[in-house]
Amino acid sequence: MSDWDSHPPGEPSVVEVRTSATAALIPTIRAVASDLAARADFDLDAISDLRMAVDEACATLVDVAAPASMLQCTFRVHAEHIEVHAHVHAGSADATVSTDTFGWRVLQTLADHVEALRQDSVVGADHAGPTVGIRLDKHAGMPPR
Amino acid sequence: MLDPTKPRPSPGPGELGVTFEQPDARHALLVVDGEIDTLTAGSLERALTELLEDTSEVLVIDLSAVTFLASSGLAVLIRAAHQAGERRLRLVSTARAVRRPMEITGSDQLFDLYPDRAAALSPEE
């Protein structure tokens, strides 16, 4: 995992973290984010920003997650940026990622790109609520904002 | 009512160390230790409420041992700054984990920032 160079150029390294959707495990996920950014030679501000952004995204999703459900967080580590996609199965049918909060504004400031995702539950799925997620992208350093 | 807080040697995940000190007649000091996120923002909020009830002239919050500050914690600090009104809160930290979130949100303007506790407790400049 530490040897990025063995990877074909242009292909991202992929790291997936899957945890119970509980706030108690978010410190673990943000530590992974921080570690990946450090290994990818992000500058110190960008490492700090990604750690906070991932924390913010996960905290937002854990809030709407169905009881006893899982939080999945996928990191795609490219040469100059890391793309993060996190999602949960929401508890209620009308659940959505709230984008009118202070936390969301902070997330927009931290990440170079961020979007809220939502997909209705398919018929016959083992969960009733929609899948809600957040995708964000962070550049290694000195990004044009 | 708040429990009197005890100093804790090293807070684990989900725990926040909060300690009150009264260095002299003019200053009240709150020392915070650990990670401020959704798990611990409530502890910080309770501690700040208690600090704001203090009638000391100068309120100092030492965040030197804080290693993470999420928006939930930032929101609590910002509310405290508004509640403090004319008594501008003094924050102590040089850590990127604290300075960076404050800078990018512009909330550093709401506080007087100091590099160390001695500077924050020094007589008026």
C-alpha cells in the first residue's frame, strides 16, 4: 500500500474503508484520510483540509444513516489529488444531505469540489431508505480555489 | 449543573480534557486537551458556558493540546465569541489543526490569537 510507484501511471490507487455508521469510528476514517494524503505528498494545509473534509462528510452521513447500518468511504488516490466518495443507507425515505448548514459551507471551503448524492432505494432492496452520499475532491496543494 | 472538571492525563477518542484555572484576579483560563469533533463538541460547549459565567475581565482558552478541530467544534467556539460580546476571547494555539480551520472560515477574526499561554495572560499591550 505504501508503494505508489508500483501502480500503473494514471491509475488511481483505491482504498475502501467500511465501518458501522457511528460517530465513534469517524476518527479512524479521518486518520486514514490523513495518512493517504501524507503518503501522496500533499502539502500540510492540504492534509489538514482533507482530514477535516472527510470528518465533516462522514459526520453528515452518520447523522442520517439507518440504525445499525454501514458507512462506506472510498478513497481514490491520483497523482495530484484524492477523490473521496462516502455513502450510507439512510433511515428515512425523505432523508437527504443537508447543504444549508455551517458544516456544509466549511466542507465547500475545505474541498476543491464537493457534491451531495442521493439515490432512491430500488424495489426489493434490503433497506427502505435511499442511499445518500458525498463526493469530494482535494488537490495536493496550492489549488486554484 | 456542571461537574467540576478534573484534569485528565490523556483523553482517549471521544473524550475531551477540560480544566479550569484562575491564574490571577483578572484572568480566567480554560485548558482544552484532545480532539474537538461531533463526539466532543458538547463537552466543549458546556465548558465554554461555564467559562462565560466567570466574571473575570479576560477569558483565555488554551487550545495548545487540541489536535483536531471540526466544524462542530468551530461552531461552538464562534457562538461563545458572540456570547462573550465585548470581552474578546483569547485563544492559545500554534497548531495547524486549530489555526487552519479558523483561517479558512475567517473565524480567526472573532478572537485574539496567541502563540502561547504566557502571552495570552500577559498584561495589556
